[in-house]
Amino acid sequence: MCDKELRSDKKWCYDCKNYYTTTFCGYNASHCRIHGSLDMDQKERHPDITANTCKDYDFKGTHWYNK
């Protein structure tokens, strides 16, 4: 991921209050409390791109890459 993309106004599901992960057999699955799994069809709902168009996005106050 390039620095330009990190500094842009891009939204990330990882930064949303509705985002969470679960772990099963060592695999982390991405989920949204409103829209469900973000792993089902990553062409439509991938955590790296979905937040930009999500009407339910709620920024939690910190960026995932600053943790």
C-alpha cells in the first residue's frame, strides 16, 4: 500500500465502529455488524474498498495503520 493512499481521504472498514474480526482455525474473518461478512464475496464487499461507499460508515477515531 502506498503512502499516498494512506494519507488520502480514503475510508477503511478497519476504522469503522461496526468492523470486527473473528478467528477460526487460524484464519481471521472480517465482519460488519450491519452488513455481515466482508469475506463472502470480496469483489463486492472487501474491507479495503467497501467503506468508501458505505452509508453506515462510522469512524471510530483512529486509523488502523496508526496503531
